[in-house]
Amino acid sequence: MKKCFLFAVLICGFFISACGGGGGGNPPALPGPTTIVPPLPLPGPYTVACSNVAQDFSRVAPGEDAKGYWEGFPSASGAPRYVTDLLADPVNALSVTVTAPNDSNLYGSFAGKPIQFVVIAC
């Protein structure tokens, strides 16, 4: 939190000095903070939470690894696979379905078809 605040102050100072500081030659001094407010404690044991992407690795086909699912590579037999095949709780995972533009030169076999993506939000 302190690093973000310091970074923001440095960026503001840079732009003030780059813009001439208001026309007087010297940029005006920034007023000091009058009140310091500590961050609010958040519930839970971790400082950052992410969307649900719990996986059931028992669903990985024998002789394969989860990486192939995450990267969307087809299986050795050519069957399509994606991380959605591994989700332990797909109902509570963030996902979105988009339709690829109908341009087979650019999107190949996905052109004009709906494609599901799993979203990881932290």
C-alpha cells in the first residue's frame, strides 16, 4: 500500500515538474498529509484472493499433464480439451463465452464459433 502511494506521489511530482509547475518557474510544494488512515483489515487468512479455479487432477487423461489443458492443446487422439475440463467447481468459476469473428484466415477453425474462456481475477 505504501509503495503504491509513493509511486503515485512520484508520478504526480513528475507531471507537475514536466508541465512547468503552474507557470511560476518553481512547482508549488505539495501539502503534507493532515490525517493518516490505516488500511482496513480484510476478512480471511490471505491478503489477496483470486477467483475459483480449483481443479480436479483426476480428470487429466493418463499420460497427459494439466499444462496441455491450460494451453488448450488437443489430446493425442485429437479431442479438444481446455481447463474447463479440469474445474472441480465449474458453476462457481468465472468464465465467459465469446464468438470469434468469422475470419478463417485469422481465426482458423475457431472462426464464427463460440469459445469459452476461464477468467482468473485476483
